[in-house]
Amino acid sequence: MAGRTRPVIHAILEDLSGHLWFATGNGIARCDSGGMSAANCPNWIEFGTGGWVAKPRDCRQQPSSAWRSRDGHLWFATPKGLVEVDPAHFPFNTMPPPVALERFAVDDVDQGLHAADSSLQVPAGHVHFQFDYAGLSFTAPQKVRYRYTLEGFDKGWIEAGSRRSAYYTTIPPGHYTFRVQAANNDGVWNLQGAALAFDLRPHFYQTAWFYILVFAALVGLVVLLLRRRLKRAESEFRAVLGERNRIAREIHDTLAQGYVGILSAVGGAGGVACVITKWMRQQRILTRLEATSARDWPTRGNRSGRCGRRTRTRRRCQ
């Protein structure tokens, strides 16, 4: 009873075969007692109203009663009278119905049916898929129930009830297998069912090599941008270095001109050397003179000799 609307239950009886019978607002129903839980009653079968079901207001006024006789017959009391049920006249159908795929259409165009071990190739760009199937049961064909799944897309089985078609739209490219199962009027499922495998081909921009090419193009673009930025930085560095060299040359030329002016003023490089030599000698003489006492000063003749030497030194410098 999973996935169905739960009817109002008025009475419950168990027959000699272990099945539970219910008097509900929809009529008589039966299910297996084995594996029964609060949320699920296995092999739930409804047999219709038969004109005996009371209206809800009648049920509230007079609750239903139920009783099983010695011969196994089930009796249900309703506001409209007694209802007798012979479970022997409702044999349990243990034969699962065979199920077959009748049609597979892509964008309303029929495709060839293949076995599950072979795959049908569907070109890219199609978005509408239809599967038609049928379960074969001669006992109660109107009570055959179906469930289906599309492996690779659905996460589980989809209960279709008595609907015999399945529709899918806008599924991504890939490999899929459509499976369908059917159950007979007593809820016995054909677990083998029927299957159809197909491949939905991708567009060129949905393939792995296209993503690889796009990734390689992005990597190349990043490398190209980095190289251009590096070249630009090198160009700016060379420009700054050239400017610094130009400024250094200008400063060097300015200093050189200044030195040339000084050398011209003092008479060339030889005159500068003589001036420096003369100044160093004078400093040494003054140091020696300070170290001697006043009485040890040299005589006039010696001073004349020193002056003569200084005169000769001056003449050489000149």
C-alpha cells in the first residue's frame, strides 16, 4: 500500500490462508500478513465496492462489525446489510506477468528496439524521450501495476500505477538503461522485467577533448599574459636604467668640466701637483719648528740657505 492513499478501515479479518481482509471505504481489500508494517501492507488488493459500502456519515452512526464462520467464510456487517466473502473464490495469483517494451520514441520519432546488452546510439540534440510498455496478464489485466527507472538518471524506482508510458525530457549526454517491471493483480512482481540501453551522444562542446582544449587555451592565455607583463616590466626597467645612465653621464661631464676649469686656473695638472707638494712640505716644516725651542732656532745664514732651497723648489714648481 506504499505510495497509495490510505482508505478508511472499518473492520479486519484473517482467513485460513493467513491473508488479512479489510472492510474499507473503497470496498473489500486483501493483503499478506507476512512482512506487514505500519507504513506498508504487501500485496494490497482492492476488489471494488460492489454497492455495499456505507457512506461516511452512516459509518459514524453505526460502526461495522466482522466475523469469520467455521467454514472460513468472512462476514461483514454494514448499514446496508451483511456481506459474505468466500476467500476460496479469490485464489492467490502467483504468476508474475511478463512485461515488454512496445515503443521507444525520440522527439516523436520511433527508434529500433534492442536488447539490454546492445546499446542504441541517439544523436546529440534530442530532448524528448518516450517509452511505451505493457504487462501481459489474463487474470486481471486492468489491475497490472508498473514501475520503471532510467539508470544513470533516476535515483530509484518510479511507481507508475497502471500507466503504460514513461516520459523524459532534457537528459544530459551519457549511457542510460531504461528498466520496467510489472506486478499482477495479487502484487507479484516480475523482477526481471524488460530493459533498453541507449547512448545519447554529446555535442562537440560537451566532450572531454573540448574541455581539454579549452583548458589548454586558458593556460596558454595566462602564460601569454604573464610573458607580456614580464616583457613590459623588462622594458620599463631598461628605460629606467638608461635614464640613470644618462643622468650619470651628465653629472660626470659636469664634474669633468669643473675639474678642467680648476686645472686651467692653477696651470694644469702639473701645477696642481706642485701646489699640493708645496703645501705638504710647509706643514712638515711648521711641525718641526714647533718642536724646537726658541734658542735652537737656526742662524740667519741657515735661514738664508733654507730660503734658497725654497726658492729653488718654487722655481722647479714654476
